Amino acid sequence: MHPDLEAVLITEASIRRRVKQLANEIMKTYGDEEITVVSIINGAILFTADLLRQIENPVRLDCMRISSYGSATKSIGTPQLVHSLTLDVKNRHVLLIDDILDTGKTISVVTELIRKLHPASIRTCMLLDKKGRREVEFKADFVGFEIPDKFVVGYGLDFAERYRNLPCIGVLKSHLQNPPEWGH
Ligand code: 5GP
Ligand code: MG
């Protein structure tokens, strides 16, 4: 286990198994339709890369960048769109992929942005869901794992842009959860 982790919540092997199952659920839902995947970066990068390799449908991939956290572990107001889509999503089946559903603010904002572009459909696939933290009502179509209200890192999820490369998902030790600029 990485020394900065307090506990491993989800191992590399269970991520791999669940990603395969999610891909099967997604293929069943879409039949042989083409899917326009919109991945919310940076958090969803690793999850998207692994999931897409298990999906056999024709896929178009685009990315969106949203900022909501800075380097702290608490949300700082309304999510801001930092980098928008380049693909046309009108009349396309859009599958939004994100790392974690927490308060629900980010995915609600993104879903509304996409809806205005008149896609044929919008569905959402979230690797993690912290159900207990919802401030905006939101239910994802596909969810990897439900997790408790703990700040997690790894497999794309960061703290101050670090730990995204960990192959598992774990809880960061609490004394490391202060923003670096406030650290001692
Ligand atoms: P929401 O808008 O649903 O509150 O937050 C979604 C975003 O908050 C995620 O995409 C992620 O960037 C961040 N976030 C929420 N909980 C965690 C967590 O436990 N760990 C990390 N690394 N990011 C989180
Ligand atoms: Mg994120």
C-alpha cells in the first residue's frame, strides 16, 4: 500500500472486474448504436481509458474540463467550464463519464450544458458515488462503486494533482489533506 494512504477502499483487481461489468451493462443498453463519449478530465482519464477498451460499440471520444475544487478537499462554489467540447453532439447518443458523484453539482452543470446542444440521448457513467453527500438530486445511469463519505485518491482521483497514478482507490491520510499552501 502507498505510504500516504490510510486504507485501500477498492483494489486494482476489483476495479478491473467492475469496469468489465460496466462495459457489458453499457453495451447492453446501447445495442449496436454509436456512442459519443464525453470524459470529464482530468479525474476520469484512467477510468475512461480502461472502460472504452472493453466497449465494442463504435465510439467517438471527446473531453471536457471542469474546475470545482482547486487543491482543497472541499468544493469551492459553482463548477466552471474550463475547456469545452470539440465534437458535435447534436442527434448523437452522449455518454458522460466522470470519476465521482459527490454533491452532484458538477454532473448537473455538465448535463445541462450538453442538453442545450440537442443530443439524441444523454446518459452518465460514474466510477464512484458518495450517495450521502448529495446537494443536487442526481441519479447516474451506470455506477462503478458506492463509497462512504471519505476523501479518496487514486485511479485518476487526485489531491493537489497528485496520486492520480495509483492503481487502486484509497483514503488519503488525514494529516495530508491540508492544502499545501496551508501546510506546516
Ligand atoms: P460534485 O460536483 O459532485 O460535488 O463533485 C465532483 C468532483 O469533486 C469530482 O469530479 C472530483 O473532482 C471532486 N471530488 C469529490 N469527492 C472527491 C474525493 O473523495 N476525492 C477526490 N480526489 N475528488 C473528489
Ligand atoms: Mg473531477
